[in-house]
Amino acid sequence: MTPLSRLTAIGMAVVCLQSMATPAQLSAQAELLTLDDLIARSPDIVVATVTSRRSEWEHYGSSRLIVTKVTLEIEQRLKGSAPRTLVVDVLGGTIGLETQRVSHVPEFRVNDRDVLFLNGRQRAASPIAGSDQGRFRVIAESGTGVARVLTAGFEPLQSAAHIGAMRTEAARSLSSAVSLNDFVAQVRDRIRLLEGRR
């Protein structure tokens, strides 16, 4: 298979995966999701660390694609009942000299620590609600060791209330990002408020 035909096959497989998605799921890739949106689309919300990853070839229709099995060690459950150890499938990865990446699908590395809004869907391009929007990186601030929360794109997040807001002014430094403890408390408070409205 030539590189061009391989890219065509990958593109067709992604189109097939997207065609299995509902219109709401497809529009989530184009719109900014708020905290409420992410909570509504996530049966499980967890703080987790990646303990391993393994890429495999899988068949999607007539195409063979790389899928990475990511093992998560769950540290805290903010919503749902995810098991202590959870394996999620993420479209893309590397096998030998072959690498496949999918736009807006997060790539996980061993020891990544994140707050994850999991969509609960099997055989999806991403296990994360809103593609990469439901992934929040947890980074320890040097000097203080305080765990801080950043977006999937490593932008410091000032509070959970800023999720999905158009950014007119980004937090300038890691120390201005919300702490993990405060972020977890804000998300749990919002979940309780939303559940109380039902």
C-alpha cells in the first residue's frame, strides 16, 4: 500500500467513524462545550493517571487502523462508578514505523495525569466527551508542588466556570491556573446542583 492510499484509507475510516456519530456528537467537535455540557455527556468523570498504553491494528469496515489501548489508574471518581483500573480505546497511535493521528483526539502518554470527562462510548474515535475538550491536564507547579489544571492544549484554566467560554484573556502562568483540589470541588458542586434540578 502506498503512503497516499494509506492516508486515503485512514481518511475513509475516520469518515466512517464520524458517520456512526449522531449529529449532536459531530457538532460537539465544532462547538465549545461548557462544564454543564461536559457533565451531561459524561457518565464517568475521573482524575486518573496513565499507567500503560499499547497500540494494535483493528479493522473498521474495510480499513485497518491503529487503536491505542490506554490503561488508566483512577485516583478519584467525581461522577459515575468507573472501576479502579480502566482501559479505554483511542483511535491513532504508532506501530513500528507507522503512525496515525486523528485531529482533536487526545494522545496519552504513560504518567499523564488528567481530569477526564469520559463519554462511555465503545468504538468511538475518542473516549473523551467533546473529543479533546473533556481532557484537563494536571501539572505539578515547580517550587510549590501544587497540582494545577490546564486545558488539553496546556492553557492554564482559571476555574471550572471558564470551560467553554471564549477566551479573551488566558491565564498567563501556571500559578494562575486553578488548583486540582479547587477544580474537583467546583465540578462536584456543579454535578450536585445539576442533579438537584432533575
